[in-house]
Amino acid sequence: MATANGPPPGVGDFNRLGGEISMMAFDELLNDPVIQKYLHELVGPKGMPVAAAPAEGEVTDEELAEELGLELNDVRRALFILYENDLATYRRVRDEDSGWLTYLWTFEYDNIPQNLAEEMERLMQALDRREEYERENEFYLCEVCSLRFEFGEAMDFGFECPECGSPLEAMENDRLLDAMQDRLDELEDELNADLGTISA
């Protein structure tokens, strides 16, 4: 993970055969916390050096592993995750002498703003569904075990905790609902602000 002191471990000035890192893209990734967090959540700490150092043009997984000092399997895993999220493409080339296939990878980071928008929308929809569930149900709480039950469950248990036998108390969730609505508002603001910044 990148820090204020510099790039992620294993990421440095990266020149590869036949090309070099797009330094503008590299710097933008390291300096933009929205993109950096998104990539980190996708590929994890081991894959972050790959994601944070997109090569300009085509590159093989072996070249990336050698230049970044990473295990080949970690590089391949990161590339495949980027591919699954439309952030990398590849083409196969067969060696005429050996018959071996070589995968040439290209980073497609122009898709990041759209991916972020879709991810934020999914998060907002999930939070909206949770808020609706909280609003439409009545809950009871065991204050000893900190277990929460829907009304139907509490009634089935005779309004007694099945773990400790303590009485179940009606639970107000107004504060939780308010917090969820606040978070929904924040996410909507973040979505509009972040995508405007990234697209600029």
C-alpha cells in the first residue's frame, strides 16, 4: 500500500525492455487516494505494485515479475484480477520454434472512473436495502449477550434470550437509521465529487 512517504513496496523507477512506465499515470495513481484505495481493494497488498505501476504498451507477466521483484504467481493473480475488472487486456502470441504461448498484457485504466461509479452505486444500493430492512422491522435485544432478534424470532423464543435466558428488550434503531442515511448522503456526495475529480 502506498504511504505518504512513497510508493508501495517493490515499486520504483521501472523501465522495461521496449518501453517504459507511463510516469504520468504512475504518479497519478500514487497521489490519488480514491484510485489507490480502489486498486488496493481489488488486488491486495501483494498485487498493488503491479497495479500501481502500469506499463506503457504491452508487457509480459515475466517482465513485470522480474522488474518489480515479485513472485510470478502474485503478478499473474493481480493481472487476472485487473482483467476481470476491465482494467487490463491481453493477447496471446505463440513462439514458432517452441510452441509456447506468451501473454502480452496492456493496462486499460481509462475504465477506472466508470468502474468506480458502478462500485459506488452497488454500495449505495446495498446500504439502501439495509436501511429499508431496518426501517420495516421491529427488533429486540438481549443486553447481556448483545444478540438482536427480529420480532418474529423474539416471539418464538418467548421474548427470552435463547443463549442466557435474559428478557429481550424492545430496541430502538432510530440512531442507526439516521447514521445509515447520513452515510448514504456522504456516498452520494463522494461519488459526484470523486468522479468529477478523476475525469478532470
